[in-house]
Amino acid sequence: MIRFAIIGHVARTSSDFSLTDLPGGAGRMDLLCRCVSASLFLSHGIRKNTLCYLILLGEPDAPKTILFDGSRVHHLSPDERNIASHIQKALRIPCGAIFRESGQGITVRRGGLEKLLAEYRFCVLDEGGRDIRREDTLAGCENYLLSDHGNFTPDEADAIAGAACIPLSLGPRVLHADHAIVLVHNERDRAEVLFG
Amino acid sequence: MIRFAIIGHVARTSSDFSLTDLPGGAGRMDLLCRCVSASLFLSHGIRKNTLCYLILLGEPDAPKTILFDGSRVHHLSPDERNIASHIQKALRIPCGAIFRESGQGITVRRGGLEKLLAEYRFCVLDEGGRDIRREDTLAGCENYLLSDHGNFTPDEADAIAGAACIPLSLGPRVLHADHAIVLVHNERDRAEVLFG
């Protein structure tokens, strides 16, 4: 199973945002929606081996984590508005310590980065890291952590360092998180064909 | 200058679509918007050396081509709704044989694929093509042609063959057009660093 986790530092944690203002009122939810799309969608299919975690840290009820499970989602389209409507639905249900389903393949729980880092070991996408194209870089690395339009905060950077996340670089430019996910998938797709 | 051209086979050619239904009423305009975003946006900047052509072939007034010029666009955000609003504005102005400006860095003209193929030589992204990672594949190839969610039509395939477009492959999976653009940019970014 491949996991992508994206931190949305200002992403709204209640359902009271408008689907017509995802970048503003919803706290750059447009970017998080594109990350879900990049994580799960092939041209005519879904990546069933992929999970996408959105860590929402905006007002008024942070932290919450929404999980999209590629093996189970249904009626999900790759456009921002559709994905945002599923996020809105997830933010409408009561939120506890354990993931609870708001729609097929979509679940939500209370908690953020530290909880996830305690469960899985992540690689962190970072311009200063080891080039993902170098041999063996992908071996043993199935979980990838990214930040939204902002950098990791000092507290997050400490948690990441404490969890011994491996830093990986994707190339010479600083890219949007959703574009970074596309590159990770491509690298894995190629490795899968080469090495089975 | 790098050019991406994307054919939108059902993309609406008048401005009378709703920004709340880009996949349906607007004819998969959501995908074309993501292609503009993938062509032009870095994490905190614009790719000034890149042009993105949307070839719109849907009802009621096809063909039209909208051009986004990375060196000149302003007030463009990477979210689908914002980009779609600029497309709508371009579809509102009278459309002639020559590109005419509807907003800063955004122009529109009458005409489609054949007109563009007569002006520039394109590589076409195609699963059966030569792997973009092979040495020299990028040399002399600065223009990239893609299709939306549908395949090229037989007429388009003939025009592409007639123009001697070079087929390029990006990897083992069939991807969304916007994801393909991300991969091309990454390949070029890496080559630029290696070879200046």
C-alpha cells in the first residue's frame, strides 16, 4: 500500500466553507483536492493500492485527518469541486479518535501529523533530500509526506526529524504538492515494470 | 519557449457554461484547467518560458484556440475555477483568425489542431512512443501535444502523422493529460540542470 499525506496548514476543519471559494474561505482546499486527484486517479481508473491522507489544520476544529482509500472510493471524480464536496461531507460527521466513514472509501478522525507519524514511517519530500531517481531510493519507502503551499512549521520539522523520516528530492524546482505526487507515482510505476 | 497544446474534444466554445459544472456542462473543462495549471505553475512562481494552448472542439462554435502565455499572465491562480473564469472571458470576445487578447497574457483565435501543426513541430505524448528518459529524446523537442480524456480521433491521428510528430512515452501507465505535463516539465528541469 502506498500512502501520501499532505498537511493543509490553513484548511478549514468544519463544513461551513463554500465550494465556490476553495482557495480563499476553505483555506487552499483547491490544492488538497488536486493532491487527492494526483494520488488516486489514472486516466481511466483508480490507483487501488493508494491511500491519501489530508491533515487539516485550519479553523475552527483542528486537527482532523481525512483518508481517501483508492481501493474503496466510488463516485469520486478528479475535479476539485467534486473532491471538495466529499471533504465537506466528511467534515459534517462527528469526529472521534478512530477513522469513521463519511462516504464509501472516505473516513475522518481527530488527530494530525504526530498520530500518523506514530503509525507509519514516512519519506518527506524535500528539495535537499536524496534524488528519488537514485538506485534503491524507493526501496522500503511506501509512505510520502508533503506540505501544502507553506513550509513545514518548526514543530512539524521537529516531529519529522524525531520520526527519522527520509528526505527525498524530485528535481531542481520547487513544485506544487500535487505535481510532486505525480512524479512519485511515475517513479514507482517505472520501478514496478523494471523490477516487478 | 516550451509549448503544450491540449485538445478538448467536447470543451464548450461559448462562454455560457457554469463555473459550478466544469466536468459536465463545460465539457471536461476541469481537466483543461488543470492542464493550464500544470503547464504554468511552480510552487511559488510562474514558468515564464511556457505557453499553453487549449484547442476547444465542443459546441457551439468550434474550433477555437485559447493561449495562456506564462511570460505575461497576471492574476491567474492555479485552481480550476479561476482558470475557467479566464477561459470564459476569452470565449466572450469576438474571435478571428489572429490571436486577440481577452486578458493579460490570454488570447483567443479561431482554428484548431491543423493550424497549430502548420506553425510548430510537436511531439505527441503516446504510450507507444520513445521513452522521454532516453538520451537525446528531449533534444529539439520543445512542443508537446496531448489529448484530453479521449483518444485522438482518426482525423487528428492523420494530421499528426502528416505533420511527422514524434511520439514520446512517459512511462508504463496511461495518465491524465495534466499529470503528463508535470512529467515533461520535470524531465526538462532535470536536463536543464545537467546540461545547462
